[in-house]
Amino acid sequence: MIVLQYFGYFFLTVGTVFLFLGSLGIVRMPDLYTRIQAGTKSTTLGAMSFILGIGLLQPDWLIKLLAVIFFIGISNPLSSHALARASYKHRFKPLIKGSVDAYKDVVVPEEVKEEDIK
């Protein structure tokens, strides 16, 4: 039982570190696309680790928390993909010039009216 507590606190610490690094990445990254990547990757792993740590500290909740981890693993990448795709369709450009845009042949951006841009 004491071993589960040590693993639980370890995963809580790992989750906290990844969540902190994700928030730092959101603040420090230069454009929308790198912010989406920094936020999604680190918060997915951080939230999963943190919830697993709680599940190890409270074994009665472990099965329910594993289901929550599963849904986070599915929904976070899907939501970041939807945000990036919508940003691309509304012609948000990355700050790095000269980057390869392999996606432009697949998706035609929607026409954006001047009154839609604020």
C-alpha cells in the first residue's frame, strides 16, 4: 500500500511538471500553431499523469479515472486538430517564413469577409 502512495505522488509530481511546462510553452511560443502543439502535447501527458497519480492514491476511483484518462487521450488531440484546421482555413500564417505548406493542396481556405476579421 505504501508503494502505491509513492507511485501516486511520483505521478502527481510528473503531471504537475508537464502542466507547468505546457503553460510555459503557451506563453513562450511565437505563433498559434506552436502554441497549440505545446499546449496539447504537454497538457495531455500532464493531465493523464496527474489523474493516474490520484487513482493510485485513491484505489477505489482507479477504474473511473482510467476511463477519464482514455477520454482525455482521445479528445485532446482531436480538439487541437480542429483548432489548427480552423485556423488554417481562416488563413492564420505561421511566423516562420519559407516553411513548407503541404496542406494547401488538400484544403482550400474558406473565403473570409473583411467584417469577419476583428
